[in-house]
Amino acid sequence: MTGHRGKVRREANGWAGLYNKVQDGEATMRVILAEPRGFCAGVVMAVESLERALALFGVPLYVFHEIVHNQVVVERFRQRGVIFVENLEEVPEGSVVLYSAHGVAPEVRETARRRRLRAIDATCPLVTKVHLEAQRFAREGYTIFLIGHAGHDEVVGTTGEAPHAIRLIESVQDVEKIDLPRDAKVAYLTQTTLSVDEANEIIEALRRRFPHIVGPNKEDICYATQNRQEAVKALAPEADVVLVFGSQNSSNSQRLAEIAQACGKPAYLINHIGELQPAALDGAHTVLITAGASAPEDVVQEAVAWFRQRYSATIENRSVREEAVQFPLPRELRLLRPN
């Protein structure tokens, strides 16, 4: 306990020193808010689906995997009685279960049917698109290279659509290890939350190896992922420090921090402003704030209030791209009304 109090005291003293510099006119602070940021249409749909299911069915209510990859969002629902599971065998027969925004494999749906679960599918439509593409390529006899991160919920779900046909590719080095002949019948798909630049590097490597390779009719990386990455690329050069609000298990949030670092800027991926260490802002005059596609806006606004209070910071909203995409609630919920 003494060590913890000492750490808290040191951090408090660190913030106090920075605050005093601002008050003495030795430092100024400018905060740029990147737009677009935060919730994408798929996350809005998934979160609203869970809210509506709570209103309709009450608790206990089960969700297969985290509804979205954000610690703040998940913990808020957990405190309201939502139970997140990694195996449907943990869900009592006949219960209500939501599938997360990341999608599920066919075997999960079969388990739900066998256990007579009332399943509500909150899969993002853009992930469903990738699943349908995997099914089509597999039917047509392609070997499918799925560009993505091993173990990610979305990759697990997509692979489950055609496990006999799909090979995971995580890097250009993986392309070099492929043991298929140059004229093999091959196709590629991508996880929706990848770095656009890194995905393109891997796709180009695949095309060099297999010039006839085919891909999706429309690229798989989702509009929101691309837009948030574009905003960081455009705005990071103006900043001394970049703060990305999101969780460590959020692929798209991780990519935002990596892009900022590739721009030569220190970047910190945090769930909320309380996780920021004092040294992170040493010498900083301009801070860029963005948020991953599963991070709620209120954590950004909490940070804005924090910067205003401690630094009398000026706040600039900078829009790089407009978004107007909306997805409907799952059909299992659209026609139902709370009692």
C-alpha cells in the first residue's frame, strides 16, 4: 500500500508541476480533435443491439465474445448484468445470446441451435461481407489467403467459414513462405480493421507471387478504419504527441497508434485519460486526440475537460472526412417492443 501511495503522490506532483508551468505562462497547450473518430456504424449497431436486448429481455443476458473490443464499453455492460462468454457451452439452454460485432463461425451458430439459444446476430455487415466472400471463393475452389492477425475474433470467425481453404497471412514474410505453385488458383481477403498501408504491402507481395490472384469486388478494410487512419496521417504532423483512445485488444486502435508512430510522433493508446502518465506530455504544446472505432465519445470529452482544466487548452475540431453510414438493428430485434 505504501508503494502505491508513493506512486500516486509522484504522479500527482508531476501533474502539479506541469499545471504550475501553464499558470506561470511557461507552457501553452493546443488540442486537436481528429474527425472522424470513435464509434463506427457497426459498433453503433452492436451497442444499440445490446441496449435493446437488455430492454426486451432483461438479465441475465449473454454475449459471445466482447460485444466490441473496448474495455470501457464492456465493463459498463458487465456492471448492468451482461455476461460475456468465450464458449456457448457456458450459456444455459434456452437463454438469449448476442453474437459480437466481429462475427462468428458456422460451428458457433450450430452450437446455439443445438442448445436452443435465442441468438441475436450483431455482426457488423462489413464483416458479414467478408464471410460471404470466403464462402464464395471456397465454393469456387480457391485457396484463400486471409490477411489478418492470428487469434483476432474476426479472423477466427472468417476462417470458420472455410477452414479447409483458408490460410492466414500476417506479413510479407508469410507470403514468401507459401508453398503453392505460381499458377495455383488463389484469392485473398482481409480483416476489416487492418492498417491500409500494411495490407497493401502484403497484397502487392501476393500479386508478385501470384499475378493472377483475385480479390474481393470491393476492398474489405472498412470505411471507418480507413477514415480514422487517414485523419491521423493528415493531422499527426502538426502534433507533438498523439493520444489514441481505445483498448489494447482493439486492432483498429492499435493501428492508429502505429500510424502516428510511423509519422515520427510519440503515441499512447489508453482507455481513458486517467491512464496517461505525466511524462507523456513533457515538452508537448500540441496534442492530437483520436479514438478507435469501438471507443465511446464520452472518454474523449472527459479528456477534453481534463486538458481545459489543467492547461486552459484551446480545442480545435479538425474534420478530414465526413461519415454518414448507418446500419439497421438485427432483424431479431427490429420488430420486437419492450414490455
